[in-house]
Amino acid sequence: MNELLQHPIFTLLSDIAEECKVECYVIGGYVRDKVMERDFKNDIDIAVVGSGIDFAQRVGNRLNAKVAVYKNFGTAMLTHQSLQIEFVGARKESYRADSRKPIVENGSLEDDQNRRDFTINAMALSLNKGDFGQLLDPFGGITDIQHRIIRTPLDPNETFSDDPLRMMRAIRFATQLNFKIDIAAINAIKTNTERIKIISKERITDELNKIILSNRPSIGFKYLFDTGLLHLVFSAMANLYGVEIINGKGHKDNFYHTLEVLDNVAMLSDDLWLRWAAIMHDIAKPATKRFDKRHGWTFHGHEDKGARMVPKLFADLKLPLNDKMKFVQKLVLLHLRPIVLAQDIVTDSAVRRLLFEAGDDIDDLMMLCHADVTTKNEYKKKKYRQNFELVKQKLRDVEERDQIRNWQPPVSGEDIMEAFGLKPGKEVGIIKNTIREAILEGDIPNNREEAYRFMLEKGKELGF
């Protein structure tokens, strides 16, 4: 396995381990990714049988690199060239029922491998002179990689009960690697779902985001739903599940529809927040679902209610309440608009209004709407997507001509107050809105001269 340790840093670590008379191993994600011939993210974990902090200080002195020490965790970290190297003393752990923070004791390499979350993350490569490059794989991590299985080194019930975040990590790795989760581990997650409540929302959402950023996020969300974890960590999404039938009429399952839209977006964009918009776009359908004999199932206003739900959902998930949240909120609010345009005769005024409201997010909105076409009727799908292309061309034409994206009316509130001797108040807003509507409807051109003339006419009509 020496071919997995080509970087010169490993020879240096081996030399220092020899000098210190300590055992030293590369362990965890680096080994897994090298075995799988995946790009690794420049993170290297080093397990030392002894003090990881003391060993890191020696390495830092040799490399003239600053060492960050985390005494509470018994770890140290340094950066060398593009590598982030973390050092930890080999240890064994025990847990209390009410916490995922372990009681830590010094241990052997075997103890350290026992405490690892999954077999594929428990493999180690020796950096010791006597057996440099030897792979130590006591739990069959290589075999599990070949069989594409996520499995725990020890009893999965114990593994997940000790540290419930590992349930999310199992699903995250299965999603990222497109592996299956071992049936014993699946059953253990189902048994231990309630334990997830001791994990902070920040840690849970960090794992959720990694699932969402995978090539096929639906893999992870299906696992989350089937094990019951989704109901606890993101119940609003779990509530999308199910089909109700009345008088022989049913609606689509909005949970699986959402997963299809999410996967469609994932094929088009790596943007995390566009993917969150895909997750949230129909989030209010359970709350707006109605049945009437004439129209069947309706979800009137779900886009508006969904947009109003976004801030609370973001707050609950500890997602940022900033421009990222506002972007998702805007796309949820507007996600039906291009679809309506694609169904109807596309008027310039409707396109102007969409450009005005979407601004620089118009391209992301169109991507979401393209992904939202999940009908299995190939004729309908083809027709929708052809119409979308017409809408996109119309958007380009209108934007080129009228320059409405991120547009502000050419007559300001100050202009209106000065022209009519008004103070700030609703009268100013009335005239300003009238000018904006006239331009969006195409009644007057989008320039200051025409808008000012129109303002004077409207002001006279209103008696100013």
C-alpha cells in the first residue's frame, strides 16, 4: 500500500515517529478516499499511540508551522502547504446516555479503530519504519468498499446510541458514495431515532447540507424518511408524504415529487441555496390542500404561504437568516410564474413584471421551474419544456429592449414631492406605483422624459 503514501509529508512523519519511539498511523477519510481512488479534500488524520499534541508540536517545529492545540479534545492541527493535518492520541471512549461527548482514555490503535463510526473510516496505514504502508483493516473496510456497504465496526445500536450524529453521517456517506446502508445499521437507526434529539440543530443541518450537495440528494432523503429521522429533524418536509383519494381523484405524492425536483436541480447546479429552494418550493402544499367536486385537489396560494414559511423553517434549522434565506423565499414565491407563462400566450407586460420581481435571480428561477416539470407524460413534458424555451427567449428580448431586471422607476419619490409640493406620505406612493405599473404594462416607455410627463398628468388628475 506504499503507493497510497507518496506525499513527502508521510516520510517526515515516519522519521519523527522513529525518533520519538511512538507508533503513528494515517487513519480515516484519507485512507478511504485513496483506496477508492477518490479525490480527498486535503484533510489528513494522524493517530498516535501516545500524545497526539506532543507529536504535533514536534512536527510543527520541524516544518516551522504553527500548531493549533485543542486540549479539551486532545487534538492538534497544523497546515502544511495545502494539507490540513490533525493529530490525535489513540484513545478509547465511553458514553453517558444524555450526551454524545465521550469519556476519553488513552488507548491502542485497536481501541481507536473500535471507536470509529464506519468500517470504511476505520482503516489505517502504518507510518512506522518496520511496516511502513501496511494497511490495518480489522473490520473489513476494503470488502465493504467493494460491496458498496456502510457498516459499523461494532454493534450499530451501541454505535448510534453513543453518538446519534452517526445516524446522519451513515446516511450522508451512503448518499455521497452511492452506497447501501447495512440492514443491521438501518434497523439500529430506526431503534435509536429519538436519540437524535440530543444533537444540536447546527450539527444536524451541517449533515443535511452535505446530503443536499450530493449528486443525488434523494438517496439520503429517502433514508431519512424511511428510518423516521426526517420526521424529527425536518418534519415540514416529511409532511409532504402521501396521496389522498376522494371520489376516485388523487393528487401526486408531493414528497417524492420534491425529491425528483431536487435531483433535477442537482443535475443543473451545485448551488446549495437553489437546491434548498427546490426542497421548499411546495412546502406549504399540506397546509393549502383542498378538495372540491368540480376541480378536484387544489393547493391555491401554496407559493405565497410557502414563502411566508421559509424564515421560520430557516430559523428552526439554524440556516442563515440573510440574503440566502431571502433568495430561497423569493424563488418559492415566484416558482409558479414561469409555468403559468409557459401555458399561456406570453405578453410583454407579464414578462416585464416577472423580470422586475425576480431581478438577478431570474436564471435560477427558470432553472427551478424547468426542474419542476416531473410529469411522466412525455408529450406534456416536451410541450412544457418547449414553451419554457419560448419564455426564456421572450425574457431575453424584453430585457434587452426594456432593461427591467433590477429596475427602479425613472421618477423618484423626491421628484414627485418637488413637482407637487408634497410631503412624504401615501400620495407620493400612489403616483410612484402608478408610474411603475404604466411602464410594466407597456403603456409608456421606460425613460425619464415619458415617465415625468405621465407623472404630471396623473398628478393633475388626482388634484395635486
